[in-house]
Amino acid sequence: MNNKPRYTIFKNSKYAIEGLIYAIKNETSFKIELAVAVIFFPIIYFLDYELIYKLVLIVTFVLILIVELINSSIENVVDLATQEIHPLAKSAKDIGATAVLFAILLHLSCWVIILSSL
């Protein structure tokens, strides 16, 4: 039996919006990162930098949000699969957290490189 729903652009968009609403309501790290984005995106926009530098900063920040959403998905699936403390469950969550850390370090590195080159 196939339990996959039929997809349309409208259903896909609805699912994406539902996922965003869930993340905003339930994922503390995502809420914090989204609040920082709301503060920093206007700052980036008004900085007196070339457009390419602004785009790099915005894209790398959006990457943080994307990776955080993927990490939250991994954590939810692991929690659904087991409530036990298991080494594989821990490593899955830790690896997801490492991906978020790398995205943050990439973004911060871009800030350092851009600020030091101007």
C-alpha cells in the first residue's frame, strides 16, 4: 500500500507553510535564529557594501535557517523512533547539531572576511 499523498504545488506550499509555523511555535533554536535574521537582514541591507557582499551574508544566514530546519526534522524523527537513550540516536542528533554549527561558522567566517577586506 502506498501511503504517499498526491502532490500539487498548492499542497506542497501548504505543507511547507505548516512546517514553518510548527518550527516557529516549537523550535527554540529556530526562533532565536529567525529573530536574529529579522534584526540583521535590515542591517546588512543598509551597510555600505557592494551587492555581492550583502548577498553572501544573506545567503549564508539563510543557510543557517535551512540547516536548523533539517536538524529539527532529524531530532523529531529520532524522538519518534525511540524514547530510549541510544548511541545511534545521540549521534544522529549530534551530527545534525554539528551541521548547524558549521553553517554558523561559515556565516561568521564570511563576516570576518568581508569586514577585514574593506
